[in-house]
Amino acid sequence: MIYLIAIFSTTNQQNIMPNLANDPNRKSWINVPENSDFPIQNIPYGVFLTKEDVITIGTRIGDCAIDMGALQQLGYFDGIELTDDMFMQDTLNDFISDGKKTWRLVRSRLGDLFDSENPLLRDNAEHREIVIFKMEDIEMQLPVLIGDYTDFYSSKEHATNVGKMFRDPENALLPNWLHIPVGYHGRSSTIVPSGIPVHRPMGQTLPNGETSPVFGPSRLVDFELETAFITTDVNVMGENILISEAEDYIFGMVLLNDWSARDIQKWEYVPLGPFLAKNFASSISPWIVTMDALEPFKTKGPKQEPTPLPYLQQKGKHAFDINLEVYIKPENVEASLVSKSNFKYMYWSMSQQLTHHTSNGCRVNSGDMMGSGTISGPTEDSFGSMLELTWGGKNPITLNDGTERKFINDNDTVIIKGYCQNSSMRIGFGEVSSKLLPPFVRK
């Protein structure tokens, strides 16, 4: 390992080394297909299960998954201060707890290790056989143990649309909405990775024209186009964090489909907000894309009027230009694109959400997940839910096979994709894909 240590001996002397892994000219000795979400400039983190039933932490380049636990055992992270089993665990929580300096050192090491010019692993066939897997030979897991999950409501377009439908069209936004990032506490127990099907929920609804509720399957199951960010340990109980520091506590982002049952929601949400209509299933993409990888795609968010209170004020670029697409795929039929949106439309930024979350002293821990809220854009084809796309079911959308949808049917698969692209590179999240099954039947 002399070659490896020589390369990195100077980097450990810095508090936080430069973000070198984003070099757009870098190529990998692993083949990366054209328009892949996972070039060497991405280096996301996830957890996967091998055919030998070994769970490991890993990263991905092109269509290959890389076993970081094996890399650590073989000495490829020598010189970086890590616990002996850091990447031989079944969650990323401990790694995330180590903070930004460690994240950047590891990501830079991986970038150099898989650089086309570095022969260290490239020319070691025995080690390559141990470390590299084809994506079809592994099974992705939840990347973190999610202790707490908060879902925000931070798209002005979405909140306005819902306000028009559910409340007063002339006063669609409630008075607090332009002053605080509104959110609610979700359930982490039903967050699942892409590929895991979900069941149509049962619940109470109030049929139109009736005065008494009924119990049965939700008739209005919806997707919600969201992203989510994963935090490191942010604070101790009672401590609030500064807006200027918030981004340092965000490890990375995933795609999120926060399934919703609109008929259950309409009956239950007054006076305390979302409950069973939102917590029956939330699906996330399995690879966490780091904030370092997303840095080149920072952009300015919408103008905030009125100006937020001082603790939420920030200048500069704090939004991210992430293209988002939603597809509905009926069984045995090709998928239909139903929405194209962008994360940059979000009114409240992730750092504002996290700052507000801790402003009362609420503790935020490593592996906690914060949902963006439904991401809707300014045009009808950029709305982030069927509720908006069909305007409450009044205007059904037609899929490629000629069938219509007001909401999601049993055996439909909802697929959300997300990627950033500029003139020099593309960084993506892959997808979160999940099938809606009929209600669960006890055997």
C-alpha cells in the first residue's frame, strides 16, 4: 500500500480537504455507460446484500457496486481515521456520524482509487474480484437506520394548489406558510427502499354527501414527488443551530415517494394535520448522493417575500438544480411519463428546514430523514401529485396504453427519477420504483 499512502499523506493534515472528487475531466477504469447517473464524479453511498448473504456498505460507479467493507479489509482506506469495522456494518449511521471531514476524505480516496490512471486496484485482478459486483447480483437495502422522519410542506405551488382545492381558493396559503417551513412528524417504521411493493391502505373516509364515516380501502391513493435529506448528528437537546452552519450537517439526498391516501387525509387532517393517510408507506431511492457531489449544481431559489425572520435568512445559492420525472407503469405495459419538475422550485431550502427544525432545541441525530414535501412546479405538467395533475380527479390523465388515471390503481408501479446535468457532467439518483398492491389480507 506504499503507493496509496504516498498519494494521500498530505491530505490528512488539512481540517477539511478540498472537494477534489468532482473533477469533471476524471474518468474511471470501470466502464460508465453514456448518460449514467453514476459517473466517477458521483460516488454515492448505500448498503447492499450479496448473493453470499453478506451485507456491506458500498458505492457505485456505472453499473457496478463496490464493496467498501472489502476495500477497508484490504487496506485501501489506510491513513484515514476510521473504526476497524466502519464499512462492515448494515447501516451508514456510524460513517455519517463521523462528519464532513471523514466523508470528504473517503470520497476523495474512492475517486482516486477508481481513476483510470491509478493502477493500484485496476491492475490487481484478485482484489477486483472481491470488491466489485454487478448491480444485478446484489440487493439494495435501506442505507440508514432512520430514527426520526420529518416531512415538510415547502413547495409554494403545491401548497397553493392544495389550498385552492381543500380550502379557500382566494386564500390558498395559510397565514404562517410564508414565514415558517411547515412540517409534520412522520413514521420511520414504514420507510422502504426502492423495489419493495406497498399495500393500498385501509382507513376511515367520509363519502361525499354523508355525515358518518366508513372504514375500508382508500380509493384515492396518490404518489408525492419528493426528495429527502439525511442528517448527521446536529445538536444536543436544547441547542439550536445557525443557518450558516446547517448545510454542514446534511450528508446527502435521496428520492422520496411519500405515498398518500387523499380520501383518508381529507377526513382526518383537521385539526392536527397528516396522520394515517401519510404513514402507511414512504419509498426512497437506495443510493444517498452526497452534498459534495451535488455542489456543482447549486442555484438560487425563489425570492422569499416577506423576508424571513433573521434566524432563517440566507444569501447566495442554497437550492439545487435537480431534474425530476414521474412515471406510472401499469402491469405488463410500458411506463408513461406523467410529470416533469425540478427541486429548484422549492420555496424553503434544506438548510432553512433544518435550522427551523432545531430552533426550539429539538434534537436531530445521525440518520434522521427530512422530506422536502411535494415538489410542484409552475406549470400543469410539473405538478408533483395526482391530486394536482388531475385536479382532485376531475381531469383524468391518459397513459400510453390508452387507459385513464385519476389516482393510482392496484398493480400500478410508480417510478421517480432524478438527475443533475450541466455542460460537463451528469449526476443522478437512479430511481425509486414501487408497486401498489391491493390491501393486505391476513392469512
